[in-house]
Amino acid sequence: EILRKFYSAMASPPLEPTLSEIVAQHRKTSQQLRNDLEKEKQDFVKSVEELGRSLLDKLDKGVGKTYENQRRLEAEAKNLEGKAVTFANEINQWTTLYSSFNDALKELGDVKNWAQGIEADLNSINTSLTQVVSKARASSSGASAADKDAAT
């Protein structure tokens, strides 16, 4: 039994590692750290690429929406410009129509003044003729009465 203990003690590894075991363990640990670091690096690069794609997609959507809005605004501006030209033409037509109407009213005012002047002149002539006729009748009546007196 003692021999068995002796041989089993010899077969079990020593309590302190040897230098070659320490170097091998260091290389193994270093390689594992490099592998872990490389994996982390690849994950980081993938995350950055995904973030870049996501940002570009959002930016592209924003640019596309901006472009669409710009096209709609330009179309609306052309539409409004056309309406403004049409409105300006209508204003010119209304201005011309108003000017013609105003001139016609002025002419009517002139005709009215002319007619009032003619009416006043005709009233004056009528008054004069009425007076002449009255005097003529008075004279004729006075002459007829004198003729009757002379004849009797």
C-alpha cells in the first residue's frame, strides 16, 4: 500500500507548474483573448454598419420626402402663377368695363345738363310767347272793342 501511494504521488502532477506549462497556458490565454477581441471587433463593425445603413435609410427617406415636397411646391407655385395671371387679366377687363361705364355715366350727366338747358330755354321761349300772345290778344281785344265802338 505504501508503494501504491508512492506511485500515485508520482503520477499526480506536481503542485507548482513548470515554466513550459506557464508559457503554454499564457499562449492559450492570449490566443483566447485575441479570438474574443476579434469577435468583439467584428460585432462592433457589424453594429456600426447596421447603424450607418439605418441612418442612411432614414436620411434617404427624408431626402425623398423633401424632394417630393419640393416638387409639389413647384407645381403649386406654377398653378398660383397661372391663377395670378388670369386674375390680373380679369382685373384689367373689369377696369376697362368700369372705365367705359364711368364714361357713359359722364355722357349721361352731360346729356342731362344739356336737356335741362334746352328745357330752361324752351320754358323761357314759352313764357315769352305766352306773354306775346297775351299782349296780342289784349291788343286785338282792345282794337276790336274800339272798332265796335266806332261802328256803332
